[in-house]
Amino acid sequence: MRNILIIGAGRSATSLIEYLLNKTESENLHITIADLSAELAQKKTKGHTRATAIAFDIFNEAQRKAEISKADIVISMLPAHLHYEVAKDCIVLKKNMVTASYISPAMQELDAQVKENGLIFMNEIGLDPGIDHMSAMKVIDEIRDKGGKILLFESFCGGLVAPECDNNLWNYKFTWNPRNVVLAGQGGAAKFIQEGNYKYIPYNKLFRRTEFMEVEGYGRFEGYANRDSLKYKSVYGLDDALTLYRGTLRRVGFSRAWNMFIQLGMTDDTYIMENSENMSYRDFTNSFLPYHPTDSVELKLRHILKLDQDDIQWDKLQELDLFNPVKKVGLRNATPAQILEKILSDKWTLSPEDKDMIVMYHKFGYELNGERKQIDSTMVCIGEDQTYTAMAKTVGLPVAIAALQILNGNITLKGVQLPIYKEVYQPILNELEQFGIVFNERETSYMGYNPNSVAS
């Protein structure tokens, strides 16, 4: 019997674990689920006879090595910075490894050792990164196989709330890590190429430079630029592309409203606010506004942001309870970003009956036989409930499928890898279609970079 060790049993591992449990008989598998919480790990086994739950401390070197040594392949669903410890042991113990995380510089440095030991460490095989790589490379390779030349590549992905559960003015709820949402775009200018020109958007301008698109059956969306699109030039072999842009999707209007927090300074994570635990939500809002002996907090904020009382942006701020004089922050030594996250979590946490939604949108502009064409490829996945979310499904399933493909010897690449090769992406994309993760492709006339975009 072959043993798969899964380290980390959080939300993103739900669909991953269920997929592998369903394969235990046909693939002769035993699944070991390791988590700091033995109770959580046990819950994920669902009492399956071919699954074992263990309490697992990633920093317990003896235990870590013992469990990895018993595995035929290791799946790490830990936070990204913890993969490295697992990876080093996998090299020593000669075990293949799969993660959904971006390849860190430390992980990349292990490439030579991984190859020397005849191993594969497959990374970035979740949703974004993951399904985005695979679905993009499928179309890019098809265009190249026909002799076409890629001129434009744009890619957007967003975790949103399903339309039937979309019931606030922001058209948004947290479907993943709230902190990542609050800090999105910080840490450097967004970089991309537009019609052969390098473009840079600083953080304070990021959410006012958006591109708009429509997904059939789901309406309009907007996308703001991810931090560094340029690194995908070499990854995707698009060094000659005139336009290369990757972004995050939201419903139209979200970015303009979010920009208010940035202009006020509420997303800053670099300093601690004094007496934050006793601060009311109203105090928090007022702390970013100038002193005035008579003007109310509401009046000062509208003046600073140049908002009329009948502006929808004003309604969005009021909906968040930002002016509540009674409700306390309750966080000690908190940064503005941490306090904003707390306030937003009060309003944007999914209700038990809510469903989430993943939307991915690729645009490919290319030239073939002297004619310019464009392919738009879209994927929408809606979660079943708060356990089997669209996010858990799209992150976990490709990880599980990849692990089984590696275990069965169908993926023969060696080293620290991305899922950008046909032997990796083709079988995984084919199987994902059985779970409703399907890309719909539509060919249109080549439009170049969107001329209606604020970023153009």
C-alpha cells in the first residue's frame, strides 16, 4: 500500500483530502493527515479505514523526518514559509513533494539537489498560482503549435461571493485570507507591459487604474494589476509579447471604494496605533481626519474624500459601521491594517448558507498567417457550501491530481517545477473538467490592449 502524507488540514485541504480518500481503493493508497490539531486532522479522515490522523508539529524534527520517511509522496499545505523545512527532509529521504505555493528563492535554490536525487518538487499547482498557469499554457502551446505568434496575454483571477449570496453594497465577502485582501498591492509598484511599453503603477494609484471585462452569464468585472507581471515573460516564453498583464478580479465599483481606505491610510501595516484595544470604530475613523472643533466625523470624512451625501461610496462606508461610537476594536497594539481587517470581518464574513465563486479570465492576442486574432478563455466555479468551497476545490483538486500523477510515474520531470508543461497540465485540466472546472474559449477579432481601460 502506498502512503501519501498530507501536512496541513486547513480549509484549502478539504477537497484535496476527499479526492484522495475516494482513490484509496482503486489506487491502493493510505492517506496520513498531519496537522497541529489532531482533532481537525481526525475530522478530515471522515472515519475512513485507509486514513490516519496525527498531531504534527512542523518544528519537531524527529517527528517530521519519521513521518516523511514513511511516505511515498509528501503534500505540504502549510503556510508558504514552512515548506522549506519539509523540502530539505524530502531531499535527504528521497521523497517527491507537491505544494500549492509560489516558488520561494529558498525553494528554487534546492533545484540542483532535487535533480541530483532524481526527484520532483511540484509547486504553484493550486488555483492562482496553478490553474492559471495550466490553462494559460494550454492555449499558448496550441497557438504556437499552429505557427502563431503571441502578441498579448492578460490574465485575471478573483475569489468572490456567488451571485445569489451577493447582498452587500461592496459586492464582496472574504472567501480566503482577509489579511491578504487588506494588504493587496503593497510592497512595490505593479509592473506590466502595454503595447511594448513598460508601465508601473504605484500603490497609491493602483485601485484607480482598472480594466473592465464581462463574463457571459455573470456580468461585469474589473481587474486591478498584480504586483509583478513581468516575471511571467520568461515563465510562459512570452519575451516577444507586446502586452503582458496579470490582475485580480472584483465586481465593478469595488476598486474605487477600496481606494478610499488607501487615501485615508487605513491599510497601513507599518506602525501601531496607541490604545487600540479601547478605540471605538468611530475613533479609528476619526484618527485619520484633521481636528475640527465643531465638524462631525462624517462631515470631515466626506470633505477629505470629496464625497456627496448621495454618493454610493458614502453608503458603502456607512454600511461597514465605521462611525459606530460604541463598538470597540478590541485589539492590542494593532496596526491600521489589522484594525481595518477586524472591522471588515464583521461585515464581510461568509454566512453559513453563503457560497463563494472563483472567476478566471484569460485574453490571448496572436498573429497567424498575417491575421490578428484573440481568444478569450473564462472559467467560473461556484462552491457547494462552507466546507466544499470553490476556493478549496480549485486549490486542492489540482494538488491532489498532480500528486497521484507523480506517484504513478506519469509526470517524469525532475527538479523544482511549475505546471507549465503539457505532460503536467493536460491530464490535470482534463480531470478537473469532471469536477466542473471548465474553461470556455471564444475567438474574436484582435483588439490589442483594452482602449477603454483607465490603465491604457
